[in-house]
Amino acid sequence: MRRVMIPFAAVVLAAVTLGAQTKYKAPRTSWGDPDLSGNYTNKYEQGTPMERPAGFEGKSVYDVTPAELAEAVQKRKEASDARAPFLAGDPTGRIQGNAAFRDLSDMVRGHRAWMIVDPPDGRIPDVLPAAQARIRALPRGGSSFSNGPFDGPESLSLYDRCITRGYPNSMLPAIYGDSYQIVQGQGWVGIRYEMIHETRVIPLDNRPHASRNIRFDMGDARGHWDGDTLVVDTTNFNRRSVYRNADPDSLHVVERFTRTGPDTLVWRVTIDDAKTWARPWSFELPLTVNDAEPVFEYACHEGNYAMHNMLSASREMDREAAQAVKP
């Protein structure tokens, strides 16, 4: 985790300007495509709620004034500090988490009061009744940020097991590791994600999606240019990692990456799954150029020793409990 101070003016823009159409003209690569390449972060957006919070009723995210945004991010930081004793996973609060995850201090530089831009009410549409029944039947995984269960590796999430965060989760801010790199070549765009060391290579040559029999934790992405905006169409999601328990057979994600200035890029995501939600919905999040914090190696928990230690400690507790009940 790295904390690098960069000028406030370089990263803070009014929320209204980020969501609106921009007249900024992106630079070009040597072969003529809009140049989105660079190192980015969205750590300033940590704690930004997906849905519109109380106190903003009747407003869209673009209606929020700079003063209202400043008050919202300050309250967000205060709430984060209040949770800090438990952030490291100790339910007693004896292990302080804030010192370990210093990037949380940067949330006062956040650009958004919430993420959802459509529907205008800032709420995720209703989950359909059939989808609710399907989701209730799914197995529930545990978390290392809790007291288990630690029955075996499969009882913990893919995130805990350092396998994947899925997509678009991999580009949403977390407690640290919120660095990303966009690289470009003729006919493709690559995006690296620091946390869980994942990479998407997005072809721009109009090739069709892979067979529906082939599934990916990050989906199967195809891109094209719409003016200065990179549009990415992703399907073929894996059931084990699909976003928000969507139906992997029907989930369709469309992203738009648009440079809005020399140091900013807006990432807009539309979630379309007619088998899960009553209507499509979209959220936006800004990415800020930050060459001082490039993507580092993400070793997760080295050699998965954390997993080994959690499970071995749980088996020892099982043995102790069994001994205690013997006559």
C-alpha cells in the first residue's frame, strides 16, 4: 500500500463536470486511436455508495453541489474512522485496521456522492421474483473478515482465496490496491488490475464473442471506438464469480471509457440482465491519472499461508471441542 500526496486541484473536479459530456479532445496514439494509456487510481472513491444515500432525495448525482459533496465525503471519512478498530478482521476491535489501510484517508478527495446515474433516482432496479428465488438457493460463502465458517477452502469466497474479484468488481475501489494500468496496441486495449493480479485484453477487430460454452471470471470482452470513447461489450460470465448474483447466461455489461481531461477518465458501466433486474441500470466512477502509484505485484497472502493457517487453526479448535465433550 502506498500513500503519495498529489495536488488537490489535479484530482478533485465538481461532480457535475464528470458526468456531463466533455469537449476535451483525447490525444492520439501513433496509429491514430484515442490515447487512454496510463496509470490510474480510484482510491479517492473508497466508501462511495453505489446507491443514492439519504439526504439527497429528488436529486440526480449530477445535481450535487461541490459543498454538498465535500460534506458527504467528510461524513464518509468519519464513518470509516469509526469502523477502523474492526477493519483488520478482529471482532473485539483490539487490532486496529486504519494504520494498515492508509488509502482510506484519501476518501475525502472523492468525486461522487454515489455511483448510480441511471435510473435517475440512484437506486438499483428491483430484482425479479424468479431471480430472488434463484439467488436464495445459491450456496453462501464465508469470509476471512469474520469468524468463518472455516470448514474448508471452498467455504471461503474467491476473493479470500486470491482467485478473482470477478467483473466489474475488479475495477471498483476496495480498501487498498486501487491502481490500474491501461495499455494500448494496434487493434487491442489491455487493462491491468492491481488487486488479485488480473488483466483483460480487449480486441478491437470486430471479432465475435467466444462460444457461449466458454466462460470467464472477467467475462469475454470486445471493444470498439465511439469517437473518443472506448466502448467495451462483455458477455460469457462464469457462474462462480458473476456480478451481484446475476444470471451468467443473460448478463451483458457495456462499459464506456472517456477521457474528460489530461488527468481524468470517466468509467461508465451499464448492467443489463433481463433475467435478474426489472430494467438495465448504469453507474459511473472517475479514474484519476496517478503515475506516482503504478500497479505493483499483488502477492495476496504469500503462498496462501493465510488460508492454511485459518483452516489449521479451525481444525485445532474442532479437536479441542471434541475433547471437551468426551466423558
